[in-house]
Amino acid sequence: MTNQSIDFLGVKIEKKELQIINAPLKLFSEKGLHGTSTAEIAKSAKVDKEHYFTILKVKNH
């Protein structure tokens, strides 16, 4: 499987990065900012929780 990317305003964005960016936006719109755990976001983005924290440099809540 190849990693697909798109060009957004001159910036190359990989498919996996888009999944990671879109996951919290979708969940926040459904559940609200305070009703969504980082574990749910990581699961939705199809990455393990530790990987998600590394990418976004967030605390484990």
C-alpha cells in the first residue's frame, strides 16, 4: 500500500496526517470538546494512543 498525499496550498499532506487531523474535528463536532477522550481520537485516527500523543505533543488524559 502506498502512502497517498495531497497538495494543500503548496503543502504536501500525507493521508495518515489527514486522518490524524480530521479525527478530533469529527469527534468534537459529535460529542463536544470536553466529551471526547484522546483515546477515542486516537482510535478514530487509526493510530495507537502513544503515537497520537507523540504527534500532537499532548498530555495523556
